[in-house]
Amino acid sequence: MTKKDRYHFVIDYFIKNKLDAETELHYKSSFQLLAAVILSAQCTDKRVNMVTPALFEKYPDSKALSNADFENLFPLVRSISYPNNKARHLIGMAIMVENNYNGEIPLKVEELVKLPGVGRKTANVITSVIDQQPNMAVDTHVFRVSARIGLTTAAKTPLATEKQLIKQLPKALIHKAHHWLILHGRYICTARNPKCEKCGIRLACKFYNKAKINV
């Protein structure tokens, strides 16, 4: 199977079976999504969703959070990984959004990455989810799944993976493909014990077909 055929197979499967895929983080505004994504770094969405209701009740927007004290914010996020850094990042992000963007979350990657706690992956998530921009956020799931299936070749970094995927995916589907690959990696193509028997794209998967040959 050529790479072009593999992409067609995978895209067709997800369109038919996972067209409504979306982020599993709970949010009601672009500010809340940004805060949740910052908290989600090296942490599960499930854990973040347990924390954010109380966080957003007390700090529903950037104005409220920009006035927060670390001592008051920290207890709300202490169960999240790296709570000290993330608490400081959240306050710093809110202050910068208030001072530099009049309380509105910017929707350009180059502006988002200037905010504390925001890297390229987070910026790509925000722009693709909120504005459906053709940006591909590459986390560990996307990185692993793309390589296993054979959608990427010799991509050693998240940026290399991002560039390969964007080059091959239809522009109108890139913001959806991000969720397809993340959720597939989270529930089917897991790191240690991939559930190949339940996988709807195994016939196009390099990992699966190589495993069959070696059995």
C-alpha cells in the first residue's frame, strides 16, 4: 500500500466512524480551553476535568485569574502534575491576555506562544479547536500513532510529524484529524498493548502488518 493509499484509507475510516471527534477537555470559552490545555500538559484530560469546575467557578475569565494570588490558586490545581509551575503559568497567561490582548485570547500561533505555559502544541490546539484553523497539535499519542500506522516516516520530532501530516492531509480536515489521532491513540493504539483486534484501520497499518509477518 502506498502512503497516498494509506492516507485515503485512514481518512475514509475516520470520516465514516469518528466524524464528530472533539476534545475531551471541558470548557465554555476560549479562555477556559486555554487554561485547561495548559493544565493538561503531561496530565490526563480526565484529571484536568476533575479540577477545572472549581477553578472556573472561582476564576471564570482572564480578568478574574489575572488578579489571583498564587496561594489561593495553588490548592485548586495541586492534584495536577507540576502544579507550582502551572499555577504561575496560569496567572502569568491571564495577566498578559488582559494587558496585551484586552482580555481576548489571541488566535494566532505566533501570539499564543508568547503566553506563559503555551508552546506550539498548545497554540495549535487552541487555534484548531476554537477557530478550526488547519493546525496540527502533536502530542505523544499523535506522534506514536502516526508513526505506527505509517502516516509519517522517520519523523524524529513533533514538529517533523506535524509538517508531514499537514502536507498529506486535506486542509479542511486537519483540525479534525488532530482529534482522530489523539483519541485513537488514547483508546485503541495504546502505547504498550495496542488493541489491534479492535482497530478499524489495521489493514492499512504498517505496525499491524509487520506484526503479522513476524508471527
